[in-house]
Amino acid sequence: MSLPEIEAEIKKMDSESKAFRTEIFKLAWFMRGSVDLEQAFMLDYQDREIIGKIIEDNLETTKKSGLNFF
């Protein structure tokens, strides 16, 4: 790989890493202590995807019901 290709790959990996960490922090926040950061980082992609869907469903239900979420 050339230097510009290496730099582009590093930037891509950095962006992916930041997106992953953001997803993990959001997941831990929404789980409100039932999953801590260490546990969240240990989850595989499918588990994170399932939990994310549950969170989305619960947010939608909360919006529809008018109940306070925060």
C-alpha cells in the first residue's frame, strides 16, 4: 500500500472505531445500569443489534404513550 492509501485506511478505521464506541456508550446509557460499559464492550454485533432494536421499540412506545422517558 502507498502512504496515502495507508493514511486513508487509518482514517477509515478511526471513524469505525469512534462509531463503535459511540454505539456502546449509548447502549450502556439506555440500559441504565443493567449493562455496564465493560459488559457492553463484550457484546457481539448480533447482541448489540438486538438490544438496539429493543431500545428503539421502547422509545417508540414511550413516545406514543406520552410517558416521560428521561
